[in-house]
Amino acid sequence: MIIVMGTVRVPVENIEPIRPMMAKVIAATLKEDGCIQYAYGQDVLDPELIHIAEKWRDMAALKAHFQTEHMKVWAEERATLGLFDRNIRVFETDEGAEV
């Protein structure tokens, strides 16, 4: 299983305009083969901070995700809204591993 965790920042004045764009990309991504979870969430204490949490079946599914049309559109849309401090990490885990 592949886990993607991270954050990005959005100027606070662009939070409301970016919400429908995020909702659109989330809905499209959740329909992708191999997508288990895909979520964005605004931080409670820091309104510019958006948390990213994803789970993918495998690396092939994640790589295919980056080639989809909705990701290309999302990249164009978010470029207009000043996202900054993008910090995203990808982890590979044993699905059956216990903590």
C-alpha cells in the first residue's frame, strides 16, 4: 500500500475559491482504480494550511493518477490561486503491518 501525506498552503483569501476545485478533484480521484482514500482538510488552527491524506493500492495506481485529465486540470487551476510551501511525502507500507 502507498500512503501519501502532506500539506500545502493557500493564501487565506483564496480558501473559498479553491474549495470547489478541491471537491471536484477529490470526487474524480476517488473513482480511480487503486484509490483507497483521497482527502484534503483545512487546518483548524492555521487557516492557510491544507492537509493531504491519500492511500493507494500500489505505486502503479499512484503513477497513473498523475496522468489523469482531472489532475492536469487541477494543476492548472491551483496555479492561479497561489499555493505555496508544498510538502508532500510518499510512503510504502505493508498492508498487514500492525502498529
